[in-house]
Amino acid sequence: MSDIKSLIYIFCSGLAGAIYGISYKLRQRRGYSMESMLFLFALFSTVFSAIFSVLFRQPLCSPTALLLGLPYGLVMMASLILYFTVTERARLNITWMVIQLSVLVPFSISLIVYGERVEPPAIYGLVCIFVSLLTFGIGRLRGTSPSSVPDRRTGYMLLLASVSTGLAMSFTKFYAAFAQEEGIFALFFYRGLSMVTAAVIFIKLRSKPVVQHRPPRGQFILSAVMSLCAVLLGAFIILALQDTSGSVAFPLRGVINVLTVFFLSFLLFGERFTLLEGLGSVFAIGGIALVSASVA
């Protein structure tokens, strides 16, 4: 029964992550200020975490949450700044593809640091999942010009954005391993406080006011939705990691995320999918089925 619950948590994390990912696209299309988005995202993350802690009667006083949450917030803020900056300078398709490689960081940590082992048929499922991620990425790049990444500096920033995103994911694995008896949302509360501080410092260093002008209502709503999904996707993956290995949970969550973004982009934005993306969907579904069968 606990294995079934873990699968449900992973799927919920993937769905929340998909909405979180779509938010990047909406922010770019609406042209919302990066500085305001960073600050509002951090602020809403802190507020939502505190609300959930009260609703679920979880303590906020947690030494482990404090020790992990503060660097977690700094790493996540770095990934947000890098990704927002890169998407302003490079084509969204290539940035979307490279950012998917971030799943390799928590996957590798689970294997190397925690010595996790993956048994068949989960191995075959994971192979299908990584093939699907690669296929989706190549499909997204079809028709993309060589100048999609305009310069070497942007390329380095994109790579750093992917690595920092993967490192941010890994904090949920660390917390699940060290604080199974402590409240989940305390981690995201301290992460939020750290992000608020980092956002204010970053904006001040750019010699800009924290909020240049009153943000439009749409930006408030998008920031709130994005931060809520960021809290939920982290909370669900921590719940899943209490009974499932990270070497399985992170790739499975990642491919559910990508598959959902793929279908949402088709439904909401009318984006056409390529033959390679369709093939990636087949590999993704096969990988999900194999991994789910092995976990259940």
C-alpha cells in the first residue's frame, strides 16, 4: 500500500512540476519583470509554506529544516535567476531541453551518495524514460536555428541553470533521508525566507527597487500559482522518497512533468508536436508503466 501511495505522490509532484514549468512560458509571453517575479515568487513560497504548516499542524521549529532550507533557497534562487536570464537571451526550446538534464543530478546523488540499486524491470523503465527525455529534447530542437544560444556566456549560464536546478531538487532527497519525523513544510518555509533575502539582495545589487511599480494582477496570480506548485512538487516528492528510492522517483517525476507539459502546451497554446515528440511520448508511457509496475 505504501508503494502505491508513493506512486501517487510522484505523479502529483510531476503534475505540479508541469504547471510550474508552464509558468515560465507564461511569464515570458506576458513579459513580466524578472525582478518582481523573483520577489513575489519567494514571498508567496514563504507564505504558502507557513499556511500549510499550520493547516497540517506541522512545527516550523526544525534545526534540520533550517540547516537545509537556507542553502536550498540560495541554490533555487540562483537557478531561477539564471533560467529567467537565459530565456530572455535564448530560444525557449533549447533552454527547455537543457534544463531537463537537471534530473541527472539527484539521480546520480541517489546512486553514488546513498548507494541505491535499481532492479529490473525498473532498469528497463528508466532506460525508456531517459530515451524519452532525449527524444523530447531533439524533437523540441527541430527547426531551431544554430543561433538559438547567441553566445558562449549564455551557453554557460544555461548549463549552470540546469546544474543548479538539479542541486535544488537534491535537497528534497537530503531532507527525506535526515528528517523523516519532522514537518515537511518547515523546509520550504526556510527555503522561502532564504529566497526572499537573496531576491532583495540581487535586486538591490542591480540598483533597482524591489518592486519597480505595482505589478499587474496577472503577475500576482502567476507568481502565486508558480510558488504554490513549487511548494507542492517538493512536498509530494519528499513524501514519495520516504518509501521509494530517489534513483526511481526523480526520473519518474521528471518524465511525468515533461509529458504533462507536452500535452498542456498542445491544449493551451495549440503547439504542434513533431514525430520525435510523439515517439518520446510512447517511450515515456512505456517507461512509466515499467517503473510503476516495479514499484507497485
